[in-house]
Amino acid sequence: MSLRVSAAADADVRAIAALRSAVAHDMTHKHGQGPWSAYVGRSTVLRQLRATRMLVARRDDEIVGTVRLMQADQTLYDYRAFTPATVALYVIGLAVAPHAHGQGVGRELMESAKAAARFWPAEALWLDTYESAAGAGRFYEKCGFRKVGAQRLNGSPLTYYEWRA
């Protein structure tokens, strides 16, 4: 069963919504209620598909992971934690099906995000993660990202990571 990553399409919306809802349920079961607990419906996924570059990882015909990339609008948000970049992409919503954890799906999605950044072209990938049991900081470090800052958001510690192209 080979894994392949491609751009998401309208036909994938239902499967992406189901995957992200399954991930939210699993995270809530493991870590309790949190920002990761939100149910994602098809209309939300469709809006996100239109507004961002969404990638999906497939094993055979099943979508087992997804991630979104959007150009960081440095005029609207405070990105001082990151190394300045003319063009940077923000990594949003990495989600891997619970039954596919530990099988390289997340790593392959992040490698595909790096390839997308090079093609865009963008100088960097930026992201944030919660510093809690539900956070993925160590995973991102293993994928070549470095920690560049931290703050509290709505009472939760948040850490910023970047990867430079």
C-alpha cells in the first residue's frame, strides 16, 4: 500500500471532513476538550479548499491525511516570532487518520508542504502548535522545523516553528 500526496479536489471534501472529524474525536478522547475538538463540516472544508492550498495523503483510495497551506499575510497578523521573509506559507490543520499514526503519513505531508513552498516560491513555512500533550512540537522538529518563539493564546501555551527553504 503506497502513500501518495496530491492537491485536494472538490470530490475529496466529504472524505476530508470525515477524516478531520475523526481526528478531532480521537484527540478529544486522548487529551480532553481543547481547540482540537472542533467538528469540521463539508461546507467548512469546501471554503478552506477554495481559500488555501490543501494537500491530501492517500493510501490506495482512502484519504489518510491532510494539511493546508496559505500565504502568510504579514500586514494583518503579528509574525515577529519568525525570521523575516518576503513570502512565507503558514501550515494549518495537519491531520492524520488515527489508524494511520506512526506510518509516515504526517512526515510525507510535511515533505510535500516543503516541496510546495519551493514551487510557490516561498522562503519559509511557518506554523504553531500547542505545548501540551496534544501538541506536535517534537514531530515538527523531526521534520526539520526549528522553534522560534512562544506565547499564550486563550490561556494555552503556543509555540512557533519555522522551516526555511
